[in-house]
Amino acid sequence: MPAIAAENAVTVQNLLAAYEGESNAHAKYTAFAAKADEDGLHGAASLFRAAARAEQIHAGNHARAIKQLGGETQCEIHAVEVKSTLENLKAALGGETYEIETMYPGFLAEAAPRKNTAANRTFTYALEAEKTHARLYSEAIALLEAGKTDSWIGAARNFYVCPVCGYTSETPEEHDRCPVCNLLWEKFEVIR
Ligand SMILES: [Fe+2]
Ligand SMILES: [Fe+2]
């Protein structure tokens, strides 16, 4: 195991925090998906499952960057507090918003001058993918608050997740390639 270079110590600490955050988000969204299915909100359940898959991809990317910098992955998975699906959607949106506005921009600002490609790339991929989650969660919250359970939140549906960066879309083909990492759209995973 190579030692962590002193100049990368903070980057590795941040990668570990992000790894823990993404791993817990995966656990949380998986539990929220089960609750949404119970509530008959099968489309919201599909969204939670797609986002859970994306967070798993982020955790894997962070783990690779940690290893590359000589660190070791470790994290604690906390018990998930499951409430109503509306509250769960709001909790999910809160987590995404924190990552988009605070966590990843801060981690990127710290890592960028180090020119560590793996760290910069994995933080950028996660930041961009979380924006797609925040948009979809906001849409689901608005529909549920308006009582529109006959909309997409009510019936199981496909979401499309980039297996490289976690970019998540509700349309089968938005572009030829992933707008974040350039992967061919045909390689996207279909999550329902
Ligand atoms: Fe996310
Ligand atoms: Fe991608």
C-alpha cells in the first residue's frame, strides 16, 4: 500500500467523506424506494432506485481515487430514518442540495490546484449527476404536493443512468453521448 503524500492528505479526507456520503445516500434511497412502493408511488420509487444506483457509481469512483492516492476506503452505514414519501423526497433533495452547493464545490476547490485527475474527475462527475437528481426530486415533490399521483410519480417508469458518472435522465435518449462524461448513450443502464 503506498503511503498518502502529505500534499494529498486533505483530498483523501474529502474523498473519504464523499465516499461515506454516497454510500449512505445509496442505502437511504434504497429504503425510500421500498417505502414509495408501499405508498403506491411507483414512479417515485423508480426515481429513488435510479438515484441509488448513481450514488453507488459515485462511491465506486471515489473509492478508486482514494486507492490511487494511497488511501483505504472505510465508511459507516447509518440506520435510515424512513418517513412519508413526501418527507423522504424532501430529505433526499436536501442532501443533494448540500452536495451541489457546498460539499462538492468545496472539495473541488481544494483538489483542483493539486491537478489530481482522478479526484477532480470523480468530484466533478458526482457534482453534475447530483444536479440531475435535485431536478427530478424537485419535480416529484411538486407533483406530490399538488396531489398529482396520476402523473409519472404514480407508475413505475424507466430512468437512464450513466454507468461511468451517474448522470440520471428520464428520457431514453437525451443526447448521443452523456453530457457529463461523454459515454455513448446506448451504454446507459435502464433502471425502473
Ligand atoms: Fe444524488
Ligand atoms: Fe456519464
